[in-house]
Amino acid sequence: MEKTAALASGILQGIGGEKNIQRLENCMTRVRVEVHDDEQLDLPRLKQLSGVSGYVKQGQQHQLIVGPGKAAQVVDAMRALMGGEATASFDDAERTKAQAKAKYKAPMSDALRQLANVFIPLIPAFIASGLITGIINILKRPDIVGDFATHYPNLLGILAIFGSAVFAIMNILVGVNTAKVFGGSLAMGGVMAGILSSPQLAQITLFGEALQPGRGGVIAVLLVVILMCWIEKKLRTLLPGSIELILNPLLTTLITGSVAIVALQPLGGWISEAIAHGASLAIDRGGLLVGAVLSGTFLPLVLTGLHQGLVPIHVELVQAHGYNALLPILSMAGVGQVGAAIAVLMKTRNTRRKKVIKGALPVGLLGIGEPLIFGVTLPLGKPFLGACLGGAVGGALISYWKVATVITFGISGLPLALTIVTGKVMLYLLGYLVAVIAGFLFTWLLGFNDPEE
């Protein structure tokens, strides 16, 4: 705890003190700070702090990578040093304004970041669901647990309910989160998703065809709720205040619901089917080449934020097929990073870098690659290329072997092996090992400029 307090104090001093903080929060691995005056930041000092393995700026937000679990502890310690009070946060309008002023923009990065923000809060549920499903698959195998499934069918039934619950309410959750991200009423977002998922739709015929409950999945929900948010905000400015509270939700539901049934749900269905079939076809027929390209280019996508556009594709693949063949391929990118980091560890004479690698490798093996990316391979240049090439080799094999997982996203690395479909686990682990070796060899051969302390 003393190290955490010292790191929190160092970060506070490096960002110009408590008065310069406009927003303070954390994600799984990063301390995220938005400040009033960027000139007060001492970036060289922040980057050199013991415990900080990397720095990234996205829009107006300064992000310090400190590692999984550690990020929440450091933010709590910072708030304790500031008197126990959380700093004020932006409202939706201020956040949107800040993003619009951001200097760094990858193409479509803001739109994709909003899209990802719809699904990021669902990650814990996806992880739990995937791991529970993996446990069920193990308990059903007589060669591992004997007659367990025969003796305890009720237990397996309960676990199956636990593992599938998130998919039973997926559209509702996505509807609520979409409304939150795009500035609409949360309850109305859930209502729109509920309309699209209602079993009673099957009893209605439109244009000579029966409607399909849930058609279009999360894609249809996204389209409909985004429209709902726009209509709701528009009506808020047009209707008199005395009747806006009553008429706005009524008109929003009627207008959005009608457009959804007639146009947006069918459109979402076509897009959803195209995504599911297109991604599956590319992986099935592309083999080694497609796997290499997907995994080899994934880390650069992560750096630009464009990888966030893949999130709905992961969800659609699981909803359409019951498994996800894309995630194991992309996870090899992080595995190649592990091999590259090991090569750097064996070659470098920089004591601080060795310390960073030793601290980041364990979480890298578990699929959390940010400390290795921003603390090791990316600053050195060539090791990042070696990591991409190593990931491409692993991704090619995973694609060729048609390895798939039952989870959508949110987990990778070694833990992903628990969620791999039956019969493919050993192939996934073999691909993992090959990606580590390839990342190591590419980095070793490419070399790098080893900076002094």
C-alpha cells in the first residue's frame, strides 16, 4: 500500500496538483485524468514514475498505464490524498464538446469509441458467461470428470442458466447503454430494445411477411436507440415545458417504434446477417492468410482506436452461430507481444526496462497487453513490429485450425483457453506457444536500440 500511496502522490504532483484535475477515473489498467491546463503537466516526470509502464493521450484525456487492479487502487489513493472527494465529472454535453476539440483523431475513432462504450460495461458479464460455459464443457466430458454430468444434471442446468443469462437480456442491456452514451433516457432505450425483442411481433404480418422478434440483434437495437435519442432531444426543444414530460415519451415511442418496425429492424437484420456471414466466410475460406492479416494488424488498430469497431462483430458472431471464431485469432496479437517482451528482457541492459517487463509479463500472459505495448515494445519500435509478426504467425494457425470460443470479447491470452470449444483447446494452446516463439524470434532478429538508463 505504501508503493500505491507513493505512486498516487507522484501522479498528483506530476499533473499539477488537485486543482488542475477536471476529471479523474480509471479503467482496468489505466489511470485516466482530464485537466484544466495541459501546460501544468510534467510528462517526463510522470513517465519515469516507478509503477507507470506507459502513457497515452486520447482526446482531452491523459492515461497512465499502471496495470490491472492497480489502476483502481491508485485512483482511490489519489482521491484519499485529495480529501476523500471524487473530482467533478463532465456531463454529457461537456464530454462531447471536449471530444470535439481533441487534436488526435484517427478516422472514425470518436464514433467507434462511442460504439465501444455501449459494450464495455458488459465485459464482466461476458467474461462470467464465457468462463461458466467453459466450466460446463469440462464437466460434461467423461474423460476428465467421469460420470459427473449423469450424477449432477441439476447443477449443470443451473450453471447453464448462469452462463446464458447475459444473452437472454442482451438487447435490453445494449438498449439502455446506447441511450446512456447518446444522451437519451435510459428507460426509453430499454423500451425500444424490448419492442424489437417482443415475442408478440411473431403474431403480426407486415408486407406479407411475419415479423421476427429479435431480428437484427444488437445492430438493430443500436440503430433504433440512436434514432430514439435524436427524436427525444429534438422534441425536448420543440414541445412546451408544461407538456413536454408527458408528450415527449409518448411521441418518441410511437415515432421511433413505427420507424423501427417498418425500416430499421429489417435494415439491422440485413446488416447483422452480412456481418455474421461475411466474417465467418472470410475466416473459413481465408485460412492462413486471413488469420495472419487479422492478427498482424490488430495491434496498430488498437493504437488508433479503430479496433473498437469490431465489438459488435464479436457479439453478432456469438448471437448468430453460438461461437466466435474471430476472438481467438485476434488474441494472438497480444501473445506475440509476450514473445517480443521476453526477447527484450533477455537483450536489454536497462534496469528500469527489465523491471517494467517483469511486472508486465504475468498480466501479458493473461491477455492484458497494454503494459507491454506502451511500456516495452512500442517505445523501442522494432520489438513492436516483431510482436505484430509473431501475432500474425499465431493468428494464421488459429484461423487454419478453425479454433473458436464461446465468449464474445473481454478475455484473451491463457484464460481464453477455458472458453474454447470442445476439441480445439490443445490447438489454441499450441497456437499460443507458436506465437510466443515467433514474437521472440522476430524481435531477436530485428534487434533494437537499447537506451541507457
